[in-house]
Amino acid sequence: MKFKKKPLDSEIFTGSMADITFLLIIFFMVTMAFSSNRGIDFALPEDTTTAAEISQEESIDVLVLPGPVDGPPVIQVDGRQMPINELLPYVAEKLKQNPSKPVILRTDPGAVYGNMLAVFDELRQAPDKIGMKIDNISIPTQREIENIWTMLGIGQ
Amino acid sequence: MILFRGRSLKTEARVFTGSMADIIFLLIIFFVITYKVELDKTQVDLPDTTVRVTIPESEKPAWIAIASRREGYLIRVSTGEEMSLPIGTDEELVTFASTEVARNPEKDFIIKADKEVPYERFDAVLDALKQSKVKNIYLLSDQKTVEQ
């Protein structure tokens, strides 16, 4: 008897490959995180006592008052209320007299975080808007401010 | 004409799928390379700023998230390597930050806070970081557009 030799198929079945790869793509697309990774950098003082040593007369005092979250922030600069667009020209005048003059950015506890960041952002734009860099922008915490008042013997 | 007699020529309607595998593999490779696990999933409405610097992620900065009013201004922290966890008190925040600074004195901290968070909450976080001798912080923000 003569048997006919059947040739063996040497093929890898790739029919389900498309399904598997599509599943993988869908998984990666769904779980991918498009998180924001940009923001304003802020260096904290090496020693917390340094901030307390800056007296109010030697600095530019910016107080952020409660205001609208998405609107222009309400500020008081050296005790005078002014619109945000006048802040940098005022700072520029002061920096011409003393380029190392620090800016103290205080915020009213009744304000929101967005108010403070809007003013901080404005101050950080000094090199572009007034062609001068503010070397020292200090954001004291409420505890530090209270410490200064206590040191000066002034009740807030 | 004699040659084609009795036979009809049919046009085959087939979509060529030979390059599909290459395209799909390219897409998979792209997603695998760019895949990043989001350590903190707190939903916040970030404030918009003009000045924005890219946060260096090589050193795995620690995360502090302050949620919106809807979530009761809940604070969540992450070491930069694990998923974020909620914390209850400001003392816990000081302990967390101090531990991270003790491990790596150059450790950066990212603050991801909702723009409507009362300043008092942010002030407490900033105070905790100052007490823990943190050197650099990044305040996460969105890009401010011309209309804004």
C-alpha cells in the first residue's frame, strides 16, 4: 500500500494578534495620564529666621486682599490699594533706588490661594514687563508674621 | 476578444491589512514608552499663571494635593513613588515632610492645590514645609491664556 505523504503546515496563527494588540492599545489609551507637570517654582529660605529679619521699611509690602477667584486680584502695596497692573511699575521705581529690595507677599487669611498665586505670577513676570528681576520675593506664613509682630511688640 | 469570451473579469474588493500590524505595534511602543502612572488623582481646578517652569521629575518630587471645597479641602500626600494617601492633621504633614527631607535633603515638593482653597489651608501647608526645612517647592498651575 502506498500512502500519500501529507505536507505539514508550518504556520503560526496570527488571526487573534489584531484583537490582542487592539486590547493593549485601548488599555494604554484609557489609563494614560495627561497630568500637568509645570508650575511656578519657589525657593524657601534656608533658615526660617532670615524672613523675620527683613523689616517692613526696607521692603515692598504687598498685601493680597480677598477678591474674585477668576478676576483681577485686589492688592494693597505699602498700605495703598492699587490695581494689579500698577504693581510692577511701582516695584520698578523702588528697585531703581535699591535693586536688592525684597518684596514681601502677604495674603489675607480670608483670600483664596488663586488670589495669591495671581499676584506672585505678576511679580515673577518682572523681567519681561519691567526688564528688572526681583531677587527676593518672600512669602511669610501667618506664624512668621505673628512672630515678627511679637518681636516688634505690636499686636496685630 | 476571443480570449475573454465566456469569462467575466471580477475586480477584487479587498482592503490591504498587511501594514496594520506595523502601525499597531508602533502605537503600542509609543504608549509603553510614554506611559506614566498618575500618583495623585485628586480632582482640582488649578490656578492659571503666565510663568510656568517644567518640574524636573528625575528626582521623583513629593506631592501634596489640596482638594476643592467639594472634597472638604482634603490634603493628600505622596512620596513620589507611591500612590497618594490622605492625611488628617498639620502635624502629620510636618512628619511626612520631615521624613522625606531626612531621606533626601534636596527633595522637591509639588503643591497641587485648587484655586478656591482658602489661603489659610495653603498657609498651613507652607508652614509645615518651612518647618521641615524643605528647599524647593513647585506650585502646580495651568497656562494662562491671552483672554484671561
